Amino acid sequence: MVLKQVILLRRDLGMSLGKLISQSCHAAVGAYSQASAKSIAAWEKKGAKKIALFVPDGKELNSIYSIVKTMNLPSYMVQDAGHTELAPGTRTALGIGPATTAEIDKITGDLSLV
């Protein structure tokens, strides 16, 4: 069983590189905290694969989040605090997994790499 984690970032917000990185970190850690100890151990044993992908906008991010929740995958939606570039509460990123590559690819397989 191959596991990975995917971080989805909104392309439409025009976030700076630093902002993209920090939002990615929030999403990765948040989703990690929702995963089972068994999944985490298996994922880390194989190198803790992570992929960063763009979504076009908030509508797509929210749509994917709904699917992820229905599939009961570990996930975390990042809502910005509003201290720097964005308005408070702006949804910027979504962390998914670790989960099986097959499950995640069903949802994110058509998205482009960051």
C-alpha cells in the first residue's frame, strides 16, 4: 500500500512564495494530526511522500474538501488569520492524507503541480 499526502493551494489568491509555503505547512501538519497512528507510521516508513498541487479557486477547494470529508480521509482546511496578505478567514489550502495514493488520486489526479 502506497501512501502520500497532498497539499492543495489556491492559484487565484496571488499569494507570495512565502505565503504559499506557510499555508502548505499549516495544511500538512493539520492533516497529519488527523491521520491514524498506523497510517502515519506506514507513510513515514516509505519516505513521507508529499505533493503540492494548485486548485483554480475557492469553489474548487471547497468542492474537493466536501468529497474528502465524504470519503473520511484525514484532512485539514487552512483558514488564514489575516495578519499579512489576505482577509481573515480566507480558505487558502487543504491538506489531504496521508492516505492511499489510489484514494487521493481519484480526487486530485487532474490538478497541476505547484
